[in-house]
Amino acid sequence: MSQEKIDAYKKEKAGRKEKLEKHKKKVKIAKISSIVVVALVVVAIAGTVLWNNFGKSNSSEADSAAVEVSAEVTDETADTAEATDTTEAATETTEAAN
């Protein structure tokens, strides 16, 4: 081997440990990151499934309660409108009598 090749080999060998350590760190970070991403996806899917299953039962109850409330409000509004009509009719009758 020529002296140039020997010097290049020694230089490569000197930095080999650092390169291997950096590579191992990068591999560990990539593994941990991929595990975290997969875990988040699984949690998101499970959350969506649970939300859809339990959310629908609660929303249907809320919808039926809203229908009941709106029916009650409509009844009260109709009663109030009838009372207003009766009051106006009585006022007109009183004015006509005067």
C-alpha cells in the first residue's frame, strides 16, 4: 500500500467509532419516533371508534330532548298567542263600548 492509502485508512478508522455511535443514535431515534407515531394512530382510531359509538347514543338522546323542549316551547307560544288575541279582543270591545 502506498503511504496515501495508509493515511486515508487511518483517518477513516479514527472516525469510525463516532460514525457508528451517530448511526446507532439515529436508528434509536427513528425507532422511538415510529413507535410514538404508530401509538398515536392507534389511539386516534380507538378514540374515533369510541366517540362514534358512545357519541351517537348521547346525541340521539340530546336530539329527542331538543324535540321535546321545542314542542313545549311551541305549545307555550301558542298559549301566549291565544291569550294575547283574547286580550286584544277585550280591549277592542271596551273601546267600541265607549
